[in-house]
Amino acid sequence: MRIVFLVGLTLLMISGCAGFDGGREPPTVSVQSFRAVPAPGAAVPGFEIGLLILNPNSQPLRLQGVAYSIDLDGKSLIQGVSNDLPEIEGYGQASVTLNAAVNVLGGIRLLSSLMSESRSGLDYEFRARLDPVGFSRDIRVSQSGRIDLEAGRH
């Protein structure tokens, strides 16, 4: 009976430690920019997404990767991943730029929508899941806004 109790206690301690992040706070991620960029030889532009990642801990933050998606005017058009992310020093911050391309069919639908009516902008929703090394949970980010299509036109 004593052995069963010790094994049970050991398993309970191990499972409790597995979800513990060592007292670290999760990083803060915010979308700093979202803009259309010309795509060479394509009728539909690509997009550049700028993220700002803040590390509120004394230990450096290493990110294994990020998976993200973008909806434009309620249509899911862009999905991407990146594993080219910087290590962020303790109590530091880093800017990360993600480059995304529109899938062809989604781009055709977007282009058709833009041609059928005059529009000054597009509503967007950006969602990302970051995978930090040493944390038991992913960091999820969601931000929405509007892209001004008339910026730079005169």
C-alpha cells in the first residue's frame, strides 16, 4: 500500500510540474503594421505583417515558430508559417516581419470584389499562434483592422 501511495504521489508531482512555466510570464505580441506590398509579376499584392514581441522575463525567449492566417473582408485568403524568428533577450523586445502571399483563387475573388465596386479599404483579421521554447502553452494573437487602399494614390 505504501508503494502505491509513493508512486501516486510521484506521478502527481511530475504532472504538476509539467504545466508549470517556472514563474515566467508569457510574452506580449502585438501587430504593429499590416500593409499590401507589390508582388512582382502578380495582379494581387502580397502582404507584410510587422509584429512586436515583448519578453517580460529575465531569461531569453526562443521561439520555435509561428503559424498565422489572414482574412480579408471575411474571406480566408492567407495562411503561412515561419521558423525564422529571433531570440529575444530578457526584458527585451524584437520586431518580426512576416511576408505572406495570397493564394491564387483567393486573390481572384479579392480582385473581382475590388473591381466590382469602388472601395477605400479592406477589413482584415490577423491570427497567429507562436510556439515558445520552454512554455507549456502556445501564445495566441488576434487583431483586426482596416487596410487603406487609397494611401499613396493622388
